[in-house]
Amino acid sequence: MRRLDLEFQPRRSSPLAWALLAMGSALVVALVLLQQHLQAEQAELQASVYSLELQLGRRPASVAPLSSAASREQAERLAQMQSVSQQLQRPWQQLFAMLEAQPQGDVALLSLAPDARKGQLRIAAEARSLDAMLQYHQRLEASTELSDVSLLNHEVLATQPEHPVRFTLTATWETGHARP
């Protein structure tokens, strides 16, 4: 039987490999320097076009365009500001008042996760029984603030005394006006 040589790493590096590495590194450095030079030249040309248009009494055609990285960053900041604005414009007091007005004897609210951008609300709760869970679902569906209330999942906690039901609901969060 022939002996297998499983040594994948060469014992010594060849001079050709080192020469290729050096040439590749030099090429990368040269390309980076060329890119910087071209960007500086482009900025100078744009500035000269802008100043010539001002000298001729024309209104400049446009302000220098943003780089792709800067425009992406600006778009991300704009999206964040819009998200915050949407969240602040929601009728939070009406939602909390409606949820607090619900009979809480058989249902305990565990978490509330609103998504103002989508107009969705996710409610995690625990009920004493399946019947209590269904009644809570019906009361939320009948409210003017929520619509399309759907049961995502439920689980009977058999290891706990009285076997409560933990469940998650989603609903569309209305903006305070009554549904048709």
C-alpha cells in the first residue's frame, strides 16, 4: 500500500510566490493612489465649473453630487428620522387607554411591541384558560383602535399550576378614527 502524503502546507515558499505577492501589493497601492488622484482632479474640475458658471452670471446647474457612501448614509438617516416621526405621531394615549380599559381579571399582558411604520401591534399575554384567551381576542377585535386581530400562537403551560395559556396576537393599529 502506498503512503499518503497529507502535508498541504509547503515546506518552504518559492521565490516566484514572493515575487507575485510583491507585484500584486504594488499594483494595489498604485491603483489606490490613482483613484485618489482622479477623485482630487474631479473635485477640482467641478469647483472650476462652478466658479465659471458664477462668473458668467448663471446659476450653477447643480451642487456637486454626493458620493455613493455619503448618499447611502444620508438615506439611512432620513429613514431613521421618518421612523421616529411616525412613532411620535401615533395616538399612544388612545391605545394605552383602550388596553387598560380591557377587563384584566383572567388575562395578564406580558409585552406590547408596536411597529408604527407598518401600523402593526404584537401583544403577548397569558390567560387562565382558552375561553379567557378567546374572549380577550374578541374584545380587542371589537375595539375601534385595533382591527384584523389574529392569533399567532398559543401554548398551554402544563407544567404550571392551573395550566394557563400563553399566547401572541397581532393586530393592525388604527390611527384613532373609527372603522367603517
